[in-house]
Amino acid sequence: METNPTKIVLILEYDGTNYYGFQLQANKPEQPTIQSELEKAIFYLTGEELRVLAASRTDTGVHAKGQVVSFRTHSSILPSTFVDGLNHYLPEDIAVREAHKVTNTFNVRHDALNREYCYYIFNSNIRSPLKRHFAYQVERHLNAEVMNQASQALIGEHDFASFTINMSNRANTVRKVSRSEVKRTNEMITFNMTSNSFLSHQIRNTIGSLIQVGSGKMNVDAFYDMIKTKKPGLAGPRAPAQGLFLMRINYTIPFGEEN
């Protein structure tokens, strides 16, 4: 008699440099994605052809320190064994940090309270070979304090239509941001943003506008007005992907104890 499948949640870390985002490219299967590599590793470990669901679909070149994914399996492998086994088959730029058994009703996407992202700007006129895949270099000096002042306008529940691409009139572009902060540490400027969810390219478009503020090409009032205008495509220019990291997905309840 076939047993009911078990739902497993994984916490992933990955360097997105060599991947076309998280999501499987059905029309271009030859393009490597985080999902395709993870599903191959699951097949090698369990013999099952499974689909995984991610809490946040990171774009091409975007990295993650705390991506959360789930899948259902008939395998009796313990969560701790999933960590070791999948890491054996995964390429070196993807790693499973944790594995947990959860209830079948748990949904990594819909049960998430919010998602935390961080964008790194290397503000220097001298390149850094060690940072080139993990930060966006901006040579002209940026005023991080003014950027932070502008970023405070993002906190709260707003219609962020100006920070995404053209969308249909039916699209819901309202999001609730609980954290928006710009800080400088020597040559590194970090932008931390936490929201219940994000629109397509929202953070990279936001960064593009904040860089305009930091370089003096846009004032804080104009940034505030951009939010109020609610015109798709207004923010930008879009910052490159390599500076963006998915840091963490937060939930109301813990995933559960390993079995």
C-alpha cells in the first residue's frame, strides 16, 4: 500500500552568477537554473522526478543566503540525510543549509510573513575583483545618508506601480514594506528591504532611483513624488543583478522538528 508523501522544506544558499534565475525555463531547458539543478539532485538521491516550489523566484544572476523551497517525496530519507545527500550531487555554487519535515498544509510561498533582501553597492573608483560578482560598483561618490532619507518613503503600505515594469490594470501593485534602510561601511553601501512580497524587478529599480538620489541627480522630494505617481516603469534605471541577495524568508511558525 502506497504511503502518503512527506513534505520537505529546504533552506538554500547559492551564487546565482551562472544561472538564469531560480525558476525552470520550460521553453529553454538548456539554460541552467537553480530549480533545474536542485530537481536533478533530488532525482539522483531519491529516484523521484519531483517539482520544487520556491518562496521567492530570484532572477538571473541574483544570489540567495536563505531561499526556502519545498517538495513532496515518498522517500523515507531523514531531513538530515537530505542535507548531506543533496549537497553531494549539487554543484559547488548551490548548497542546502537545512532540511525540515513539515505538515502537508504548509506552503512556503503563501505562509511567508515577509521576505528580506539586501543590495550591495561597492562605491569606489577602483575595481575589486573579489566583489565583482557580489556587488554593483558605482565609481562616483554616493551620499548614503540622503539615500537612506529617501528610502524611508518606502516604509508602509503603498502602491509600488512606479517601481515595476508595465502591468495590466488588474495587477495588484500594493505591497507592505516593514524595513527600508541604506547604510555605508567604508566603501560598501547596503540597502536592506523587507516586504510581504515584491513586484518584478522592484528592488533593482528602487536601487537605480536611490543611486540617482545619492549622486545628486534626483532630490528626495522627487523620489517621494515617484511613489505617489504610480506610473509603471518610472523608477530606475534598473541596477544589475549581481548586487542583490535574498537574505531570509520569515514565517509565523517554525518549520518543525527534524525526524
